[in-house]
Amino acid sequence: MIEETTAAADLADTYAATALAQLGRVVELQRDAIAAGGAAIAGALASGGILHAYGTGHSRSVALELVARAGGLIPTNLLAIKDLVLWGDRPPESIRDPKLERESGVAEAVLGLHDVRAGDVMVIASNSGLNPAIVEMARLVRDRSVPVIAIGSVEHSRTMASRDASGTSLFDNADVVVDTLTPAGDAVVPLPSGGYACGTSTLSAVLAAQLLVARAIEELERKGVHIPVYRSMNTSGADAPNAEAERAWAGRLRPVEA
């Protein structure tokens, strides 16, 4: 039992050290990309635009990190495949297949449920950046003159062929690429029995998302433009000011379900 506990602690320590080192490299090596992405977000918001965020699979959590959360910018809107059920007319069973993101046409259907227009900006998160639901979204919104900021693993993308008919990846169709520096396959802790466990893609991507917000706010402050941020809805008196601030973008922000 002592040996098993020690081995488990070693694996945990290995993951912690590896993940923290990766986060540090993102902060240092992606500084210019994050500054460019923050400037793009600030430019859109300063002109009355919206920050849209989109991701599939586990990258949905990265998109959600940018939308309707405490300390986050208020003019933000979440796009997700589940919108086909929540806001569209598809039955729930139609989106239960986890491989749905590999199908062409999904992005167009999701985009059709939202008001995304020139002057806005979109962050698209995907570790691999290779599935049609991601690649097509990037192309579609850029066709609307909406800049795309991609967050994901460039290394992973380079090791696999695109599943999109264009043969391109998210990173080929983005205006700004923030590389999470996640290794191919995501998992980083070697197991004694073989293989790897414990992914880092979400950690790095969420850090990148929050750094983009920080850079955008810095740029907005420099421009003298005030864009409100959300107060935690779990603090006293936050609901009213949050709702009042949202009214400035009424009709363009989809509510995020509980």
C-alpha cells in the first residue's frame, strides 16, 4: 500500500511539474500572439462588436471560459453544437454522437442560430483544429469579415491529417493563433504499464483565454473605452448590474444555460 501511494504521488507530482512548465512556456512564448488577439478583441468591442466563442468536445470549456463568467467581458456570446437543440429544432438524440464534430455542415447550422456580423470577433478553441465543425466555422465567419483567434495545439495539428474537405486546419484559417504548446496526444504523464495519462490542453487553453481577456481590457483602457465585466452572480447584489449592462447588447447575447 505504501509503494502504491508513493507511485501515485510521483505521477501526480510529474503531472503538476509538467503542466506548470507548459503554462509558463505559454505565457512566455505566446506573448505576441496573445497581444495580437487581445488587440483584435478590443478593436471589435470598442466599435460596438461582440466577442463570440466556439469550441467542440472538451474545448467547449475553453469557449465557456470567455462567456458570462465572473470577471469576464459582458458583450460575449457562446456558440456550441448543443445550440442545434437549445435554439434550433433538432431532437436531443441528433447531437449525442461525440463524432458529430467530424461532419460537414454542422458549423453552418450552428452559425445560423446566432447573429455574427462584420465588426465582431470570434475565438475558436480546438486542441487538434482538424474537424470540419471547427474548420468550417473559421472559414464561414471570416467570410463575414469576422477575425478568428484560434487557441489550440499546433504540434498536434501537424501530426494528423485534416478531416475537413479543404485539407486545412483551424490554424490555417485563423487571423491569430495562440499555441497551447500541448504535445500531440494531449496526455503527458508516462504510465509504468505503458501509454500516457493526464491531459494539459484544457489548462493551457483556459490560461490563454484569460490572458486574451486581460490584454483586451488593457487595450480598451488605453483607448479610453469602458466595457463592463461580469460580477459574480454568487455575490450579493450582482444580478441587477449584470442585467443592466447586458441590455446594451440586447438580442445579440444568447443566455448560457445553468
